[in-house]
Amino acid sequence: MPLVRIDLVTGRTPEQVRAVADAIHTAIVDEYGIPERDRFQVITEHPAQQIIAEDAGLGFERTDGVVMIQVFTQGGRSDDAKQSLYRAVHDRLAEVGVASEDVFIGYVENGPQDWSFGFGRAQYVTGELGVPSAS
């Protein structure tokens, strides 16, 4: 059950924005085996000057097509599983026209006590939801 924040530069059509969101979700479903409707995404569009994404010393330039993705999820997945997810997100975004250099992913892990799905309770802790196993 990841929570995914997607930040992009304003200028894509609503259909293109949805295609980006769908591509990221499909990659997560495929790689982590989560249910299709286990989808929590926040999409924010920004003027170009409000996203600064340089190359981190890797020697390439990003464009205004950059897609910055933050994945918040429970800890426990292996480095290989994360690498596989990064590749799958990249590949799915390439299918909808996002350039390789414009895919930026930050991955943040936490525990079951860090999630509340409503009603003022941490449902993984109360037992209302089963804690997902790491894939």
C-alpha cells in the first residue's frame, strides 16, 4: 500500500497526467503484487520555476518534462525489489512519453504504526487491516 506523490511541471493535458499516474500505479501493482484498487496518489502540477531537478553530478540535463515521484511504503523490501520497481516505473513512463532523464524517484520506508486510513485509527496496528508482506 504505497502512497505516491507525483510532481510535474504544468503543461500536460489531463489525459497525459492520468497516463503518468496510471503508468506509475501499474508498475507498482506489477512489481509488488498489490491489489489494483490499493491506489493512493497525490498529483501536483507546478510552474516550471517551482521544480528544480538538476543532474546530481551524473552529467545530464533534465527537461520541463521531469516527473518527480515519492513512494511512501512500509519497510522490508529488498534492494533488488526496489531496483526492479525503479526500472518498471521508468519503463512504464517511457511508454507514455517521459524521457529517461526525467524520471526521478525518492523511496521512503516506514512501519505499520505510521498509517491511518481514517476514523482516527492505525488499522494495521488495530488489526482491521492485515500488515502486507514485503515482496
